[in-house]
Amino acid sequence: MQENATGPGRTGTSDGAAAIAVFVTALALWIGTAAFFSAVVLPVLFTHLAANEAGAIAALLFPWYFRVGCVLGIVALAVALHLARGAGKAWRFGTLVLALMTAAQLYSTVVVHPEVARLRGDRDQAQRFAQLHQLSVRLNAVVLGGGMLLLCGSGLLLSRRERRS
């Protein structure tokens, strides 16, 4: 990426603008998807269908939900790491938050979700299923909370960037 004297993440070059656009787009898609799935799709399913039917539909959607979140998180993190080089504390803090979010998403995808899927419907494992479900909800809250913080913070970062240009 070509940089000017103002440093990475605050460049006036088209490469800098493209990196910022990819970062904001990946983050917005990731958090928008997580929010819509958590606040609309799942409540509608479990409000209007029998629990076993809603669970079966959710089980079809979850692998895609988790994988797409991982891809978007990794893309956003990679670009944020690039933008944070030589940038101020705000970008470094944002990158740390994004790394925690991505780790939570990866753990949900690789460890928690496969175990939940394996236990789904096993009455003997209902307590373990409930524990893992609760962990999954908490990890999703890390993603959503961190994402909302970063979306709000990215607006502040970009407005500061424009004033310095």
C-alpha cells in the first residue's frame, strides 16, 4: 500500500481508501448479519414454529452463519492489522478488539458449534447442550458488542482522518 506522510490508516491514497472501505464493509456485513440473525431470524423461528422445527431450521443455518462470520472477521482483522501499522492507539485498540471478536467467532465455529450439533436432540446430554448453548450466546455477545463498539469507533476514526487530510 502506498502511504503518504500522515501514516497508515490515514493515507490520502486510493490504496488507503480501498483498505478502509474493505475494513468497514467486512465489519458492517459481519455485525449486520450477526445482529439480524440474533435479533430477527432466531426469535421469529422460535416464536412461530414448534421448538423442534425451529431448531431444525436453525441447525441448517448455523454452519453458514458461523463460517461467513469467520471469513468476514478474518478479512476485517487482516485489513485492520495493515491499517494499524504506524497508526495511533485508537487503531491498535480497535485491532485488539477485532482480534478478540475473531477469536470468539473462530472458537464458536470450530469448537462450540460442532459439539452443539452433535448433542442436539440427545436427551441424556440436555444439560451439556444447554451449557454449550449459553457459551455460544456469550461468544456471540462478544462479537456483537465488540462490533458495535468498532462500528461507532470507526466513524470517529474516519472523521479524524478526513480532518487531517
